[in-house]
Amino acid sequence: MLNGERVVLRAMERADLHSLHSQLNDLEVESRASGGRPVPVTLAELEARFDARAAAGEPGVIRFVISVGGMVVGSIQLHTFDDYALTCHVGIALDRTHWGRGYGSESMALILDYAFTHLNVRKVCLEVLADDERAVGSYRKVGFVEEGRFRLQAFHQGQYRDVLRMAAFAP
């Protein structure tokens, strides 16, 4: 649906869950992508969640898989829409074997353009570990700016760490 130079963002299909399953069970990926407790998830659980969302719909969440050369390498979603303030949040998770190749930055640029151009969103927000230089740099590269810092907010690898609130604004 959204085509970049190397990355395609498209609707998530049930067949994609097998690729995403290993990513969701990678402790390093999941602990950075989610603010919750990283817990193992079975493929059957993923399929049940997918089926329930497909049957009931999932208002307020727009999910894409990140595909490179036809291979699913991650996922990205817009969520927590505020139709009065015209804001939303974005979340991204990439398979660790694809970190550092620019796929995350390109995916983020595509989804920002989609939010601003097609959804009438004026501001997209995210939260990231303050000491995750790779992720923070990637977000800055596509236009995110720091809005604030939550001191000792997230528990990651046995320590409480600061979290940055960042936002990108429509041009």
C-alpha cells in the first residue's frame, strides 16, 4: 500500500504471523518495542488475536507489516488517535537482524507521510528509551524532535531507564 525505495508497508495478513512470531519472542526486540512486560507468545496466541481483530475490527489502530524484497522484517502501527487534537502515536518493531540498514527510518518516513497527507494528523508521537542512540538517531533523521523526558520510566535489562517523548509535526 505504501511504497518506498526499498520498503513496502502493507496490510498485515494471517500468513505474516509466522515471520512476526520470532520477532515477538526476541527479548531484545520486544522489550524495546513495547512498554509492557516482555512475555513469550505462541503462534496459536498470535493467530487467535489476529482472528479476533479481523472479526471485530480494531478501531483506532492502523497496522502494517514492513516488507523488504517480499520478506516481512517487522511491523509498524499508528494508534491512540485523538480526533480533536489531530494527533496519534506510532510504534515500530524490526527483526534484530535488519537493524542498522535504514529500513526503520524509511518505514517511519512513509508512515509519517501517510498520517499527515491522508489521515489529517498534525502530530505523531512516540516514546523511546533515552539511551537507545540507534533508535533516537533514526527518529531524528525523519523529523522527530524531543518533547520531554520521563525520568527512570521504563524497566529494561534489569534497570530503570529514562524515556524520551518525541514528536513529528505535519509540514
